[in-house]
Amino acid sequence: MRLYCMKRTKRLFEQLTAKSRRTGRPSRYGAAFLSATAALWVSTPANAASPSPANGAPPTVSATLTGRAEVVFDTKASACEKIDIPDGPARAFRDYSGQVHLISPMYVARAMVGPSLSTVKHDCRVIFRSADDPDPSHFNDRSWLMSFYTLDGRRLAALVHTEYHGWSHSGMCDDPKIGWPERGNCWWNTITFAESKDGGYSFAAAPAPANLVASVPYRYERSNRLGAYGYWGPSNIVHSGTYYYAMINDWPHMAQKYGACLIRTTDVFDAKSWRAWDGRAFTIRFVNPYGDAREPATDHVCSPVLRGDAESLVVDEKTGYFVVDQFTKDGRFGHPGLYLTASRDLIHWSKPSLVASTYDLQQEDHGSGIYIYFSLIDPSSTDRNFSTIGDSTYVYYVRIESKHSPYVRTLIRRKINIRIGE
């Protein structure tokens, strides 16, 4: 997840963007960024493609923004405290009473709740608070609720983006006073698990190591000089056949190659059950670098299925095909901006198709916005987890006001027309 540290400045963002353009690769530091009514909220469509390479070449996808920007949450008007900001891609789900929860997470998380996505209101109740645990083997330092799945609207599983900030803990970073981007050397990421039993009004993480979903097979190193590393930014979860799927992102580090990896499980409430694609099958078992017996690292890193980062993963209701949105600050796909890619099988993906360049987005802001955290959500989706899209889809994203502090942010949505062909 491209998480922006609260103390970073606009200057840092510009430095990272410049570095990405120079190298043609992403900066390693650019992130760090079932009830009586159950039948009403169906799972992913029955025609959803079975993830198998035998499904052939990827479909085509294109899209255009058709509506004007709508403000969903403005920190200047509605924040409950200084750090109450949208700091991750927006996700939504319906609880057991039919209320919709929209969450753009922060390490102290709150939700927007209401009868529909168009009427949600920001709620100051904290639904999850990071533990700031100084022990990296607990995988429980700064955590962002990133991905949700529920069958009944009462019990929810969450994939959590968890950052270990060595510079924040005494003796855990060789030079904690250095600035950015070098401070990223003391940044280590994992994917962890949290659960809600009250419909999403509160979440709790399991104690380590039961909380661990995915880690690179390398421990946190206080003397690391290779940049931030680990798995980060899980997409939302989709259900297809007998499995649940999600994308996780990574930074290139030793045996782990850069790109978005595909993971799956038959039980979203079992943190250890997720397996990753190895290039041929879902054989990769993630290990606990602090507890498992030492095994070859190459046996426990995933094989990316996408170039670049995946922010949301959804299913097109008409075709059953899968769609991922990708935002890039650099020119790896062409113009910096928002792109879509589509797949029949979750393995083979189409060439990213430009939806809107950063320049296009800035026209409504007179050049003053910095854009991050894009996701696709259809308010008319009949899926309780909003993992399907149709003719009423919106793209949600966060705008950071470049003339203000990083705490001044706006969660925005715009109508998007997505066209998928053979």
C-alpha cells in the first residue's frame, strides 16, 4: 500500500516521483504506505471465471470517467482528530442489519456508516487501533485494515497491512534520525489478520504468530540498506468457485521479485491457510521468519502475476471477468495515472489501459492535488462485500492537498464507465 507517513512532505513525494521516472521502476519508499437476509446479498456471480491458465488470452478493458468528483469525506470538515485521515483504498461491506460500512483506513481506524454508499456518514468511534508493538516478531506495530470479507454481515475477516517502523523503537534502527528516503531502510511490511464479531463496529488482531498471513522469508534487519521490504497493500477479497482470492503487493528484495502476487484460501478466517501462486500452481506457503525452521527462501516467495501494484480486485457482473485498478506515478505504462487491467483467470492480465492521467485529474483541482489510493466500488452491487461491479461503478480515490499538510485530505468518488471485451 502506498502509505504516506504523516511526517512526509510534498517535497518527499516529488523526490520519489522523480526517482521512479529516472529508474523506470517504483521507489521502494513510495509506500509505505450469512442471517435471514443473507440470501439478499449474493456471493460472486456463478459465471465468474475459474482461475485456470486454460481460460486463454486476457479480455480487453477500457474505461472513461463520466461523472464529476463527489466529496465523500473531507478531513477539514469531518475529521475527529488530526490523524483521522483516509490513508488507504476505500473498501465497503454490508453488515447484518443492512448498514453499509465504508472504510479508507488509518492506523487508528474509523468508518463511514449509513443505509447506502451515497448516504454514509463519518463515525468518530474507533473500530481498530494499532498496538505499536516494538517487537517485530509480533507483526503488530502500525496496522491498517485493508481488506474485508463477510458471509453473514456479523463476523468479518480482515487482511491487514502491517508496517514495522524501526525508527520509532529504541535500538531498532541503526540511524533513526536520518531523513527520507533512507529511513525506509528501517521499514518492514507484513500482511496480518484481524476479525470482527459485531458487524464491523470493532476489530481485534489475534496474538502472534496466529495473526500472520504473509511475510517474506526474511526477518527485520535494523542494519538493512536495501530499502523497505515485505508484503503490503492487500486488495479486497473475491470469491470464485471454492476459493477466496486477493492480491498482495511487494517490494523487490532478495529472492522476492517485484509485482502483485495472487493468494487464495478456502477459509478467510484461517490466517495460515493462504497460499500464493508460484508461476504454475498455488503451492507457496508463507513462513514465519522468526519461528519456522529455516528453509530455502526461494520456496517461500510468491511469483507476481501483475507488473506494478494492484489496489482493488473486483468481478464484472456481466462477463464474470476480473478487473484490477492500478495507479502509477511514473511512466511505466505510459502517462502517469489510473489504469485498468482485466483477466479471465486471475493469472493472465491484459495490457493496462489508461482511464485518466494525473494531469486529467488535476484539471478539477487547478493543479493542486496529489492522488493516491484508488479503488472500484459499485453501490448497486448485490454482493455483501461489494466485490462485483456493473453499470453503476464509481472509482474512489484520495486527494492530498499539496498546498497543505499531509493531514488535509479528501476522499473522492467519480462515476466510471468500464467496457470489457473479448
